Amino acid sequence: MSAIVYVLAGVLACAIVSVIGWRFYRRRARPVSVKRLSFIKPFPRKLTAEERAAIEHYFHHSQPLTRTTPLSAPEPAAASVPLTPRSDNVYAGTHAITRYGLATDAPHKWRYYLDSIEIHLPAQWEQYIAEENHVELIRTDSMPLVISLNGHSLLNDAPSALTPAPAHAAVPNSSMREQGNEQVELLKVRKETPQERAISQPSGQREAALCSAALLLILLSLLAPIMAQLWLAALAALPAALAAWLRFRPTPQRNRQDVNCLRGIPRRWGLFGESGQGSISNISLSSLDLKYPAHWQPYIARDLDKKTDIDIYVNSQVVRQGRFLSLHDEVTYFPLQRWGGNLMMLCSSLLVLSLLLAYVPLSLPLKLSVTWLQGAQTVPVDSVATLNQAMLRIGDTLSARGTGMCYVQSDGGRTPFFPFDCSAIYWNNAVPLPMPESDTVDRAEALLTTVNNQLHPALDNENKITPGLASAIQKSGMILLDDFSDIVLKTQELCQDDAAPCQRLQAALVNLANGRDWPTIVKRARAGSLRGINVLLRPVSADTLEALVNAATSYYFASETRNATNALNSPPPGGFLIRSDEDKQLVEIPPPAINFNDYNGLAQWHELQRLSTQLLHTPFNAEGIITNITVDANGTRHIALHNEPERVSLWRNVGATLLLILLLTLAAFNAILLVRRLHNGRRRARDIQRYYDCCFSHEAIAANGNRVWRD
């Protein structure tokens, strides 16, 4: 089982490392100018020689591809072609193209974007722009160049078609519309702020899922075999480290979206007298259809038909407008209340906590952890007096050597029954208990010996009958009881009570003697009337008599064995009972060849006597950490010991305690955060609305420098 877990853990670790490495390699392999475009296919094709020739021809007969400043026009043509070694990769994708106009008199005043990446689009292809455009891009030394748009390629265009398209040309199927002479002034292009980026970021559920996986792996490392523990613990560090990196890493500049800072006149457009004056879905800035946050609807009408500064993403989502409306300020003054990650962490913590309580014993780890924090000591003792004087505490290490008595278990009706348990030692200064003895066992043994000798006589035994009669009996197959009187008398000595096995044996002997009842037979035997009487038995009758005798004697053997054991289980009061809570043997004795319960009745009695000779006064060595100390009614102090943990056991004890504390802390912390964020989340929209109401109602005061809402 451990080998299987080891192999599975190794395979899982290799798979995770391979996936992360592959994704990192693919991410680095894609150019910076296209890696942020999620719609671009990850596997590019190679640029053909004909396409390269067409691109070079385009550069020689048209405007060069150069990076311009936001308010500048393209520079004059350059002699060199701006192709790089990475220009051999052609990236394909399908997406909408966004166009911005510059407030300039330059002949080319339009700039084109795919998502947040600026691209160069041949001017003659503007008329082919549709709602969704299939494009092919290559990387140049400045910005990506579109070499194919909706089936139109530089490879297929004639040289005469490379002249710029007239400004007044119609744009069928275009995703833009002309707005007369209204121009939008592009002030600058900035990166989104961390507050603006936080609005579109995940709510922490990804980090919570990684932390939950780390907690589950730590729990599995506590339950796994020794070989897999280190692997699982190391594997748990990977998702934990990844979650911490995702949570606290600064957002790279290249991963922040571009925000275009524009200045223009926003207008509301309606169709055929449309009266939806409260709608925010029909407001445009020149050719741009603006997308507003829903809670801005009561305030955006103040800036309509007036020149206003507006910050938007390339997808026309507005992040700031005018003097007051700003998503950045909303997140700054009224932080986002994301509670999805807290809910996931709370549920996962409770789940792992329930598994920990169900499958990992925590009593011992908690005791050891508490005592180690308090400071434990090592107590070596070699006598009862020294142990009496020692100040023992739970968590201390006890090393005891001496001579004591193995603990004798009480019967309690248990099956199978074992008389001695050397995982616990009685240690005191009292006189050792005597060896077990019993007259009843002696009488039962005498009866059993008499019956066996008569039913199974030895060949050299002298019989009380003549040789001729013995030969005749042997030929007839009969069995002779030559001393029936002795059997009756020994049965009477044994059966002093009304035990059922004895009653059956007595009834059988009465039948064999042709007597009236048992007292009469006993009286005749004591008087000598049965002396010299021989009893012939058929083999079946002999077997029946032997079985009855065995049953009666076994009953008394078992009874006396249990009584003697119970007598040994009453040591003198006081002293100590040192027990190993792992059932470790504290006495070095060879294991018995035969289980105690496999012996017959008489053999069990002799085995009990042999064990008593060894274990009632035997050397012992007990070492371990004290896990419990109690005192019983006899004044005996019970000390429970646990082996000093090895590295594996130490990891399990410390790990279980730390994991329990961590789970309780995480559950409480996330429960508090969940309640607070749910409460604050309900208030956030109301507080933002109240903030904007105050801003617009005190606009005059704010103009005089008395506004306190903004820095």
C-alpha cells in the first residue's frame, strides 16, 4: 500500500510540475504584443516567402510601421523594413476592432485596437471591418501588423491598391459610425490603477481552492505511510506557495489594461423619438458607444452635451467621467467586499477539521504539545521510594527499572482468556504473592488419572485377574474396570457440589454398579462392599464414561484456574501500576509456543503455575512519556506511558496539533470576515450613492476648495 501511495504522489508531483512548466514555456514563447490577447490561437503558423515579399512591398509603397505618440502623426517613410526574427510567426484570431480618432490634421488620424493592443491596419482595409473580424498578425519592431483581414490579404492586393483609402469612403458592415465633424481628443494612454484592476479580478476563490488543496494534502500526510509522508508534505507546499504568490504579487505593468484618457462631448442617441432618457446604453462619444456602470445612471446626465474628460478601456467601458464619477475612488473609499474566497475557506476548513477529528487521534498530540510548551523533564527511578518522591507531571519522560509483578487481568467472562499482561507492571514493596495452589485440582487430577489407568492400562501392569480371564476379555473386545470402588470414592471427593457434570457422572456410575442411588453406592464403596468387583464395559460405554469424567474434571480445572487468577489480581494496596498505552511488553520473556487457551484444563493449570513462577516477581524496564496519572480506590497510582516519538511520530503529533490550531484559526477568521463582508457589501452600494449625492450637491463648495471627499 505504501509503495502505491509513493508512486501516485510522485506521478502527481511530476504532472503538476510538467503542466506549470509547459504553461510557463508557452507564455514566454508568445510575444508580449500578443500574449495578452486571449482570443489569439496559441499555436502560430510560419510566414511564407510570398507573404514576406508582399509585406516588404507594402512597406516600400506605403506608410511605414512606426510607433507614434498619442497626439503625433506618423513619421516619414524609412528605408529599412521593420521586421524581426519573430516576424516569421503568424498569429490568427477572431475579435472586434476598435477605432479611435485623433484631433489632428494629419492624413491618417485613426488608430486601431484589438482588445487592449494597438495594431497597424492597412488603410485600404478599413472598409472591410465587420462586427467580428478574422485577422492574422505578425510581430514587428513596433506594433503588430495585420496581414489578413476577413479574407483580404496583402498577398492578394495589387500594388495599386496599396494607396490609402479616401477619407469619405463608405464603410459598409463596419462596427463604427461617422459622427459629423465631432472629434475626440486623445489626451493620453495610461495603465489602469490597482483599484480599477481589482474590480475585474477574481474574488479570491482561486487562492482559496489552492489553500484548501494544501490543507487536504497535509491531512493526507498525517495518515499516509512513512515513505509517502515527506512527499505529500512537500507537495502541500506547492499550492500554498502558489496561493501566496497569487495573493501578494504586484501586478506586472504589462498585465494591466490600457486606459484611454479622452476629451469630447458625450451624447445620448435615440431612434424615432425614443423616450428612454434614463437609459445608459445609448450614450456615445463621437463614434464610440460608451458602457457605464449601472449605478452611475442617476449622475451621467450632468455631463451630457458638454465637453468632458472620460477615461475608458479599449472595449469602451467607462472607468472615470467628469470631476466625481470614478471607479478608482469608489474602491479607494469603499473597498470591495469579496466574500466568495472566505466562504470557500470556511467550508474547506470545516471539512478538513471533521476529517481530522474522525481519522486522527488528537488526545495524545494535544497533551504532548501542551506539556512541551510548559517544559517537560526526564525522571529516572530504580526503586519504589524514589518514584514516590518524584514530582511527576503529564508529559515528563519516566525511566523506571526494578522488579515487579505483571498485571493479572480479571476474568470478566472474556474469551479468549489470558492470565498475565506484561504491558502493565505492579511495582511496590509488598511481599510477592504466593504460587497458586488448589486441593480441588489435586482431587480432579487423581480421578482423571485413576480412570485413564483403568480404561487404558499399560502392558506391564499387574492385573488383579487371572491371565486366562484377561485373555478372554481381550478376545471379546470388552474393557475391564478392575478397581471400580476407587473411581466411586474419588468421584465423591471431587463432587462436593451439585455441578451438572458431576451429576451426570454419578448417574452413570450408579447404573454401572446396579445401585439404587448415589449415596448408597458411596456407602458400599466406603464399607468395602465394592472391593474386588470387576465391571466389564463395551467400548461405547467406556468412551461414554471417559467423556463424562473428562467433562467433570475440566469443569473444575477451568473454575479453579479462574479463581486462582482472580486471587492474583488482588495485589496489596499502594504502589504503582505502570502501563504502556501502546500495549508494549515491559518484560523480556520469550513468547509461548502455544496459546494459553489452546491447552486443556489440566495443562492450563500447570501453565498458570509456570507463568506465576516467572511473572509474579520479574525484572522490568519501562521508559516513555507520561500521558496519564490516576489513583484508584486502593491508593495505587496508575501511570500510563507512551514511547518517546521517533521522527515520524513526532511529525504526526506536532503536525496534528498545528493543523488543528490552523484549521480552528482559519475557520474562525473566515467566519468573521464572511459575516463582516456580507454586512458591508449590503451597505457599499448605499454608501457610494450617498457619496455621489454629496459630491454633486456640494459641487459649488468643492469648487472653492472645501470639499473633503477627495484627495
